[in-house]
Amino acid sequence: MQLIGMLDSPYVRRVAVSMHWLGLPFEHRPVSVFRQYAEFSAINPVVKAPTLVCDDGTVLMESGLILEYLESLANTRLWPAPGAARLQALRATGLALAACEKTVQIVYELQLRPPEKQHAPWLERVRGQAEAAFDALETELARTPWPRQAQRLTQAGVSAAVAWSFAQRMLPGQLSAARCPHLASFTDWAETLDVFTRAPMD
Ligand SMILES: N[C@@H](CCC(=O)N[C@@H](CS)C(=O)NCC(=O)O)C(=O)O
């Protein structure tokens, strides 16, 4: 299998970390959706990262769907057993993905649009949404701390840590650890795990 996309994309990185955790071997091809558009387009004309090229040549996209397929191959899941813990993990993962989406929108607005075409009310809106998602994640973690054991990592832990690291990298100084201390501390721990260090952001 080939995982296509740069690890500075939180969506690519959550898939890469999950693949390591699931023990699925893969070739990572760090092709950029921006700087290597033509090369990416030859693999997936939709040019979405992550793209997974399966062993039979099927091309998948959308990180959640890719993870669903990968979990079927690994015959295990990065989710708690059905019940209250699963529900909490689904909520936290949704918040992490929303935080990623809003952070990406800020980055696109600031980096892809010329300054005179940037729309301040839109930026303010998505910044508020990103902050709301991170604040809600912080509330979840403060209420029910996640276990710091590699074997008890869940998709919520992977996605939340990837989202926080991504925002720290892309919006330096804008979301302080003091605002989300539980999330920042959990991320510091997660980033030391083998499954994370094998999928570095740069
Ligand atoms: N919902 C998608 C989001 C993927 C996404 O937006 N990826 C970005 C890179 S971070 C991308 O492909 N951008 C290029 C584009 O949308 O044209 C997922 O979970 O995979």
C-alpha cells in the first residue's frame, strides 16, 4: 500500500500514525498537493491528501474512510469498545477533525490568498470555530483524562494530538498551552510515542 501526501497535513499524519499503530506496512510518498500538483494528479486526479493506493490499485481518499478500510485489514480498531467510551471517542475525534479543518481554512486564507483579497470576517469566524473545537477538546480531556499508555491509544488520542501539533506549527503563538493545558500535555506525551515519531510532521 502507498500513502500519498505530506505529513504536515494532519489528515495524512493521522492515517500514518494509525497505520503504524495498527502494524500495517506501507510506503509513504510525500507528494505535495500544492508544489507537486501534476505528480499528485497522476495518482489521484482529485488531488486530495491523504490518498491511499491499495494493493489492488484502488485509490481511496478521505482519512476517515481510509481508516475504516485499514482497520478492516488489521482486524482491530483504534476505537474503544462500543459504549460510553466509544461515544466520547467519537465526539473527541469529531472535535479534533473540526479543529484541523478550521486551522487548514485559516492557513489557506493566509497563505493562498493575496493579502488584499483576504476576508477578515471569514478569518475571524473560522478562528473562532477552531478555538471552540480546541476548547471543547480541552473540556473533554479535563473531565476524563485519557490513559497515557501506548496500547490504550485511541483514534481520539491520535487525532487530538495531531490536531494540536498541527495548530501549534501552523499558527505559532496563537493557541497557547495555557489555554488547553490538558490537551497540550497529552500531545507532548503522544509525540514521544514510537507511532508518532515514525510519522514526523517534517
Ligand atoms: N476530509 C478530508 C480532508 C483532507 C484535506 O483537506 N486535505 C488537504 C491537505 S491538508 C488537501 O488535500 N488539500 C488540497 C485541496 O483540497 O485541494 C480528509 O479527512 O481526508
